[in-house]
Amino acid sequence: MSSLSIEGVGRVFPPARRGGADTVALQPTDLQVADNDFITILGPSGCGKSTLLRIVAGLDQPSSGRVLMDGQPVGGPGPDRGMVFQSYSLFPWMTVRDNICFGLREKGLPKPQQKEISDYFLERVGLRQFADHFPKTLSGGMKQRTALARALANDPKVLLLDEPFGALDHQTRALMQELLLGIWESDQKTVLFVTHDIEEAIFLANRVVVMTARPGRIKCDIPIDMPHPRTYKVKTTQEFADHKARLTEEIRVETIRADAMAVSA
Amino acid sequence: MSKWFTPLKPVSSGRRITLGILGFVVVVALWWAVTASGLVKPLFLAGPGATLLAGYGLFFEFGFLGDVAVTVGRVLGGFLIATAVAVPLGIAMGAFKSVEAFFEPLISFARYLPASAFIPLLILWAGVGEAQKLSVIFIGAVFQICLMVAVIVGGTRAELVEAAYTLGARNRGVVLRVMLPAAAPQIFETLRLVLGWAWTYVIVAELIGASAGIGFMIIDAQRFLDTGQMIFGIFVIGVIGLVSDYLFKQLNRHLFSWAAS
Ligand SMILES: Nc1ncnc2c1ncn2[C@@H]1O[C@H](COP(=O)(O)OP(=O)(O)OP(=O)(O)O)[C@@H](O)[C@H]1O
Ligand SMILES: [Mg+2]
């Protein structure tokens, strides 16, 4: 049995003005996520990727269908599903370490254990020297590493990432991908990762899910069987190039459709 | 000239200070000119020299320091009571939409009731003692603080709240440990603003039925047509306002150094 199961989850937003039309953000979608899957979700802008992730996180309610965690329906947000957002969401009044400890504090974990866990994750994301810094002094990459450590420190069953590296420059982004993959390879975790970046999607995933233009549904689900541990070098292999060619084609078709819909709307 | 009037172009701090002082100098010079030339009679407007002299007399002969202390005490007292009531209520309104729905129309209405118009009523209810003075400031400040705090807290970035929920926080934790600290710098900024307004209310309160305070001194001076004392009193209020504003700003900077500028 899979740990996370998305069953017929759809989302329709009511019209913003009276008399307007409903927005179908997500068509009923099924996705079975096995333990320790690393699934990346690709799709054109506005196809409902964030909506799907937010529903899994419990931050939004589906209009139809349900999300099951270990067989239990998800009601609201909880520490078993950690999330990292694209926009920086660190608590600015807390140091890096206090940010990482936030979930542990809410859980009522004793101080010494908090310190131990935060030490481990500070080390893991390479921010040991910055433990006492406030977010405003950090670079974009450091902020997202802190956000990642904060989510991981809670030891969630599922890690949800919504374009977490979207605002970073290309080089930082590549380093962050390796960092995240390294953590996944050694610590094992179930991950749902939304991205626009095809290379990023292939590099990280063992499954790439492609969504159609809005209203989104899953178009294809492609296994990526390249061996682990992976380094940036896999990006130059033939296998990687083949995946990239295929996914580029899939996304292109959807982007053209999304564009055409935007014009006709 | 275009060098001076390029939009948004920053000025050096030295030039900023010079220009700021120059503003005062120009006004005092104009003041001096219209009084010294006899354009305005001393009966209506004392000159800068006479005003300073009157100030000296106030402090050293009439115990003006006591008046200043009384007025500062009233402002702080009324302001602190208003803060103690309005900040928690404002936070509750900002965080809980049902609380907001209940209080918001009521307080929006009350906000437009001029505090000074309550003075006759308050004298009836509370006499002319300290309770009445504090009440005027309280009424003048409490609704404003409440509404502004509610808006600030209600405007907490959704990502912070959502991040907290996905980290396992419950409603109570989200309000106390996310919304409250996130709003704190702006709440303090609001308090700084309202403290400035409280100064205007206290003087109005002291113009009626007071036996001490800066406002009382000004009314008292009016009886003797001592425009020097009156102007000096107004001047002192300005100086105290400036100083308290400065102290508040420093406190904010110290407390909330984490906030991005
Ligand atoms: N709260 C909301 N109310 C109304 N419509 C919404 C709301 N949230 C999202 N939508 C709409 O639902 C659709 C899907 O949005 P969503 O944010 O899930 O897309 P996305 O795939 O994450 O896009 P992007 O790649 O740009 O982040 C969009 O058309 C969006 O306008
Ligand atoms: Mg999105």
C-alpha cells in the first residue's frame, strides 16, 4: 500500500464576482505515491500544480475526491506533511536555528533535543556558521536551505515543495538540487516537488508527472530509472537527454494549448 | 538646479541636517521680523526674545516643570490604558474574523466621535479630576489603535501562517507565535503615531477644568494676555513630542532589529 494516495482530487474555485464563471483549477486527479518516491510535477503555468500540492498539505480543501495518508483521509494541515514555498516564508524575527526549531517547539520537544536536531540539519544544509543569523541577512539560497531544514527537522512523512528554487539563480539552483537529492538519497523521504524546470524535474525524480494545460489533469507519469547517487554529471548523459527531449515535447504541446486558451478566453 | 530636484535622489546626511535646521531658522527669522518691525503688536504675538524670557520665568518662578510633569503623566497614563485595552482587542479582531465582524462597525463609528466633544459629558460623569483627563485621551486613542492593530494583524503574510500550520502549529500557536511577532513592529509604529495624537487631546482636556498642566498654563496666560508664555507652552509641547517620537523610534529599532528596513 502506498503512504500517500490522491483519489479523484479536483478543485473548482467559485467566481470572484457574482455572475462570473467558476474556475476549474484542477480536474479530478489520481496519484498513488509509494514510500520514498521522489515525484516531480511539471506543467504549464496555471494548470493547478500549486492547488494540488496545497490540497495535499491540507491548506486547501478539494471540491471532489480525497487525499489519504496511510489510509486516513487528510482533514487539514499537519506536521506529517512538511511544505517549502517558493516565496520566502521564514519567520523574520527568528534566527536560522529558531526557524529550524519552530515545529519542534510547537510539538513541545525538550530544548536539548531541539538543539541536537537543529545542529544536525544546520550541518546538513551547510548553515552551521549562520545559526544565529536573522533571515534578512541571508542570501536567497540560504533562506531556502533554512526553509528546507525547517521542514525536514519535523521529520514529515511527506515533503511538499512548490517551486522551492524558482527564485534562485541558475548556479545556486543547481547546488540546491544536489543538496536536496543528497538528503533524499541518504535519509529517504517521500517527496512531491513542483517545478517549471524540465532538467530539474528529471535530475531529482524517480517519477516525473506531467500535467495538461488548465484545467489540469495528469497527462503522463514517466519513471526515471537513472541510478543513484546522482551527481550533476548525469545531466550530460544520453539517457538524460532522451528524457529531456520527450518531456520538452510533452510540455510544449501543453504550453501552446494553454496559450491558445488564454487568447480565446 | 536640476541636481537638487531629481526625483527620489537621496541627499547626504550632512545636507539633510543643514536643511532641517534651516527650516527652523527661516521660521524664527520671519517671526522675529514681523514682531521686531512692529508689524504685529506684542499684545498679539510676543517676539522670540520675549518668548524665551517668558519661558525662563515659567520654569524658575512659576514651577512650570511641575505642569510639564503633570501633562506628561496624563498623556502616558491615558495612552497606556488605551494600549492595554486596544492592542489585545485589535489582535483578536485581526486574527478572528467573527470578532472583527462584531466589533468593526461599532469601533469604526466610535472612531469618528471627536474625543474633545466628550469633555462636557466626561466632566459630568467623572468630575474635573484626573479620571476625566485620562478618559479624554483614552477615548481619543483607543479606537484608533484598535482598528489599526486589527488591520496590521489581519494583513499577516499568508505564507507565514501557512508555513506554521504545516509545521504542526495549532490556532493558538499561530496567533501567539506567528501573527503577534510578525505584527509587532508595525503595532509599535502605530503606537508611536497615536502617542503624537494623544498630545493634542490632553491639551484640549486641560483647557477646561484643570488646575495644573501645560494646557492649564496656556489658558492661565491668556487671562494676562501673556502671549510669550502661551507660545512658549506650545513650543514645549512640540519639543516633548519630538523627543518622545525619537525615543520611540530608537526603541523600535532596538527591539525589532530583525525587521528588514
Ligand atoms: N484562491 C483562488 N481563487 C480563485 N482561483 C484560483 C485560486 N487559486 C488558484 N486559482 C486559479 O486556479 C488555477 C490553478 O492555479 P495554481 O496556482 O494551482 O496553478 P499552478 O500550476 O501552480 O501555476 P504556476 O505554475 O503559475 O504556479 C489558476 O487559473 C488560478 O488562477
Ligand atoms: Mg504554482
